[in-house]
Amino acid sequence: MELSLIQYATNLKRADSEGKSLSSRLRGIATAPKDFDYKKELANRYEV
């Protein structure tokens, strides 16, 4: 387990040094459509 975590951390450092940070890679995953309405989504989510 420890070796896996060390390898993971090493890969993250290598990726960061290549120009893309972890936060920028995560932002690419969590993109919503341009017409997505967050307020409407929240209102619908908690509507009883």
C-alpha cells in the first residue's frame, strides 16, 4: 500500500512539472454545459 501511494505521489509531481496541475485536470472533469442553471438545479433538488 505504501509503495502504491509513493508511486501515485511521484506521478502527480511529474504531471505537475509537465504543466498541468491537479486542479486544472480536475476542472476539466467537472465542466457543466453552457446553458446549465445551477440555481434552478438546486431549487429542483430540494423541492418537496
